[in-house]
Amino acid sequence: MAAGKPPARRALVAALALLATLAAPAAAQAPAPDAELRALKQELVALNRDLFLLEEELLFPASTQVAVYLSMDVGKYFALDAVEVAINDERVAKYLYTEREVDALHRGGVHRLYLGNLKTGPHELVAVLVGRGPQGREYRRAASLQFEKGLGPQQLELVLRDSEALQQPTFQVRTWE
Amino acid sequence: MIRGGLTLLATLGATVLAAPAAAQPPAAAPPVVQDLAWGEVLFRHYQEDRMGALVRLDVAETRDELAHHAGEARLLQGGLYLAWGLREEAARIFRALLAAGAPPEQQDQAWYWLARIHHERSEHDAALAALARIGDDLPKPMAADRLDLESRVLLALGRYDEVVRLLADHRQPGAWSAYADFNRAVALARTGATGPAAELLDRLGRGRAPTEELALLQDRANLALGLARLDAGDATGARAALDRVRLDGPYAGRALLAAGWAEAERERYRAALGPWTKLAALGDADGASLEAMLAVPWAWHQVDEPGQSVLGYRRAAEASEAELARLATAVQAAQGDELLELALADPEEPPVVAGPLPAYLYALAVDHPFRAVAADLRDLEALRENLLEWRRSLGALRDMVEARRARFAQVAPQAEQRLADDGLEALATRHQAASARLEAIRAAGDPAALASPGERALLARIDALRARIAALPAGADRERLDERLRRAEGALAWQLNHEWPARLHAAERALRAADRALATAREQRESLAASLAAGPAGFEGYDERIDAAAARVDQLLARVEADQGRRFGELRALAIEELQRREQRVAAYLGQARFALAAAYDQAVQPRAARGDEPPPAPGTTP
């Protein structure tokens, strides 16, 4: 380059072409992995599925299986911190939620917080939710349910909902068929 | 890759929640979840546990647990595969959804995702055709994605006029709006309308960006505008735009370099020293600093400051030599294990390896092949960890099955013996006989049958005494004794009659209790027998399944590790190639600096009149 002259420069088209490689938020995309990695990913999903089924069948057979889930809506009146679950007076689960998990719950996610075994017959579940109320004060809510464990798997859901009428959260336990 | 993945995931969220996280606030209320399994999938998906969500989806499908969310589940599954780079699998899922006659809203979403897959594969005509299949049922929050995709597809096809029309007066929400403006500016510039394009960029580059993503776009707009104005001879305007580029952003180096040239263009060489000196001090790893180090002494020369110029070229030569030494260290590190450590580390976290290598690798452009291979290596490592975890779990499951078998072998004989020896049938027979006897006693109304052992002894004595009295000679004594015996007999009969109802009730109650006890014993026996029968189900057949699974794990692990080795070889070659390219560039800078230094010395020792206007060679820098 001759001295005293500005360096080579590009026109607007070239400048934009240079910079427009990521012209949209969705344009940044995962590169396609090579064929072997793609095959491995698919086979890993299938393997995990089969092992998930095997493990559950072995550890929690349908005849004795009991699962406890938690779901919640937007959490206007209650910010969830933790949940404790007792079955027949024995504590079987205590779970502390991260912000990310609470966000996933707010968006419709359902958390399976306990999976165990129970004999057929009558049982009692007691769940205690710990969190913060509208003024940021600690808040505890409890709910219980008497249920009859049948021959098939038993699914119970702890449901936390905001009640606009009561201006506070409602908490109940429901059974799934 | 990470950033792209997150953006894609945010958009995928929209397919479920009908609210793109990237562009709009979260939905006011979550969707109604009618299948617990679907809720579980969402719980994992929203935590960006892609594989967990895919596995749970597969399990739910196998168990037929998604009766109310089958279509949504397929859309999410396709989207997750797409985000994971499995475009063919994703396309297969979306096509299957369309073939199955999904509801219009889901069909429109499937067409959108197919269009996106075609675009990613550079099949832009097919992408446009898929976009044309989208009807009026695409969820509203996805309209922004669709418009954005359509504009990018048209840009890729070179149909710039259509992009200009498509994005004219667009109402893209939030962050989408800035991207639409940028793309429109690109299209306008391509059609030759550089004035309107520059206006658009100027508007885009002003103000305070609310997010890092938009700040980056703003930097890009300002840099593009600055370069364009510089090219058009508007150095003042160029400097104004270039000064808006953030100094802590990835475009700072190019902006500072161009800002210096904007001043040099106007022969304001001292003003050019400002941005160039700043850039030279940054010491960045992309080479712009070294370019600035050569530009600084060139500017000093222009203002007839040969001393400063010589000093500057000497500094540039020293810096280039130091840079070459750093690059040599980096090449050495790239030949060892440090490279793998760096590749596997989270790119968003601070470097895990000391030395100069991380800085060079982190400075690579987002679309540099190194990043794609490093991302694949991180995926492979995650797969490897998953397989190792299963290998441990399968070992534990095998132990558990063995423990169950051993326990069964220990307790089963005892239980079988208990079943054989419990005498339950004999007891049941006795219970039946007792019931029959009590029934007969009640029917006969015989109170003596329920006499206590003492009373039975008395009755026997009375019978014996009666026989002895009867054997006495007749007379007063015999009558007296007979009378006394009758009185005693009467008293006993009264007592037996008096006690009869209570004794009958007690006997019946005792029989009922025995009946209940027998029923309980029978239940326990049945339960024990059932446990004995079911016991083998807790271990039989599992050995084979666990062994088969373990073999699959081992086989996949071997493939994953082989692929890791292969990809790591590629990564190393890419890294070294890149570092060597830098070495060549820096060596060229060093050559320029030394040559310019020699020329500057020559000129310094010649009388000014003898030098004429011949300056030292200028740096071959470009903004």
C-alpha cells in the first residue's frame, strides 16, 4: 500500500455482507454433527429409554409403585422453596427447588419428587410446602390425603394454585387414575 | 453452539407455550397439563435438559402416556432433535406429524420447522415452499419467527427486493424488530439503495441496547455503517458511527482500527493516534493490536516525528516477536492434553488452562470449524459420562438382583416349611366340629353340656352317690340321703340352667373369634404363598436383560471413545492450523516492522534535503 493513502476499504454492501452472517436471533444454530455422532445420539436416547424402563420395572414394580408429583401455576401469592412429603408418618422426600426448577414449574412442568413402593391398602400422605408469601415472609402450607393403594401404580399430584378469590395460594393433593 | 442452542431452545419453548422467550415476556399462566408424563417432559425441557426430555418423551410414547398431548409431544420431540443437530430425525418427525393429519395449528408449526431445517441445509427453495404451506393457524407468537425466517430465506436466495417489501413497516416485537431492521438494511444495500440502508443502520446503532444480544447487533450496525461511510469518503460520519461501537465488545478492534483510518483520511494523523494507541494497548488475540502497533509509527511519520516513529516500529517489532513466542507456546500446548481440557470446558466459564492458548481459541469466530468440533466433543463427553453412569447403575442393579435371589433362596425353604407345617387345615376341621357340637347342644338345650370342669366332676359324683344310695337297704337313712342328694342335684341343675345363656353366648363368641383367627391365618398363608410364587419375578429374567444392556453400554462406549479420539485429532489439527496461520501473519507484521524500522533509521541519518518525500513503508492494515 502506498504511504499516505488510506487502506483498502469496502463498500456498504461488502461491509454488511461481512457482518450479516448472524442477521437474526434464530440464525445462530447448532451445527450439524457428523453422521457417527448423530447415530450415537439417537442410540443413546433409545438406550436411556430402555434402561429407564428396566430400572423402574425392577425397583418399582407396578403392583407396589407409588409416585408423588408437584405442579404449580404462576406463583403470584407463593414463592416455592421446598417440599416435604411423608407417607404413613414416615418422611419419604424433602426437596429444595432451584430458581430454574421453579421457573420450569411455572411454565407447566411437573416434577416427580418421589417414587417408591407401598403395599396395597389404606395409606396417608402428608405434604408440607415451604416458601415465601406475598410480603416475602416465610409461609408453610400443608395438605393431606387418605388413599387406598390398589393393585396398579398409584400417582398422586400436589397441586399449588393461586386463588384470586382468596388472595392466597391453594394447595391440594389429587389422585390420578 | 451454546448460544445458538439456547436461542433455538427459546424458540422451541414457543411451540409449547406459544410465547417465544426470546422476544416476549413469559406467559401469564402455564398451559393445562393433562398427562403427568407431559408435565415431566416439560419440567426437563425448560431446564434445558435436552436428552432427559427426549428420553422421557420416548418412555411416555412407549407406555402410551401422552393421550392428550400427542401432537405437541411430536412437535417438541422434533424441535429437540433439531436443536441437538439431528436434522434428518427432526424432519422425519415433522413429516410424520403432517402425514398423520395433525390439527391445523400443529401442521402450520410442522411446516415452519421443516422450512427452518431446509434453510439450515441451504435448501432455500424448499424452505420457501415449506413457508408457503403455513396457513392461518400458526400460533401468534411464532409469527415473528416466521417473518424472520422468510426474510433470511429470501436473502439467501438473493431476492432482495422481496425482503425490502416483506420487512417494510414490519411490526416485529421486542428484539425481533432490531434484527428485521438489520436484515432490511442488508437487502436495501444489496439492491443499491445504500442511502436508505445507511439511514436504517444509523437509527439501529443509536440509543442504549437493553440486552447484550442487541448491543452486539448495534455494534455490528455501527461498524458496518462506519466502514461504509469511510468508503464513501465521509470520514466524519464514519468516526461518529465507529465511536458508538463498544470498547469491550468483539468488534472493538476493527472499529478502533477503522476510526484511526477515518482520521488519517482527513490527514488528521495525530487524531488517528488516539484510537490506534488505544487498540495497540488492548493486546487482543485477534491480531488487530499488532496492526495498530504498525499504524501508530506510520502516523508519527506522517506528522514528521521520526523519533516517535522509530520508537513505534521498534515496539511493534518487539511486540511481534513476543507474540511469536506466545504462539509457539500455544502451539506446544495445543499438541498436549491442555487442548482437550479447553475444548471440554464450558466456553462461558473462565479458562481452565493457564498460558496463552485459551485466549487464541476463545478469540475464534463463532462460525470457525474449531468451535463446531469442540461442541461435538462436549456432546461426546456428555454421552460418555451418561454411559459410564449407566455402567455403574447396571452393576448396582445386577448386585440387587443377586441379593434378591440369595435372599429368596434363604427364606423360601423356611416359608415353604411353614406353609407345610402350619396345621391350618386340622384347625379348620376342629373348628367345624366345635361349631357342629355347639349347634347340637343349643338344639338339645342341654345346659350340662356347657358345665365347667368342676361342675362336671360334681355331676359325676352325684351319679356315683345315687348308685351307692340305691344300693343301701331301704329305710329312713336311705331316704334321708336320697333327699339330700336330690337337693344338691337340684342346686347344681339350677346353677347350670342359670349360667346356660351366658355360657352359650360365650361359646358362640369364642367360635366366631376362632373363625376370624382362622381367616387371618388363611390370608397370611395366601400372602406368603403369593410372595413365594412372586419372589422369582423379582430376579428371574433380569440377568439376561442387564447383561444385554451392559453389552450395549460397552459397545456404545467404545464407539463414543473412538469418535472422541477421531474428533480430537481433527480439533488439534484445526487449532494448530489456526495458530500457524497467525504465526505467518505475525511474522509478516514483524517483517514489515523491521523493514519500516530500517527505512526509518536510514531516513533519520540522511539529511532532510536528501530524503525528499519518501516515507517509510506504511503498514498493510485494513479496518
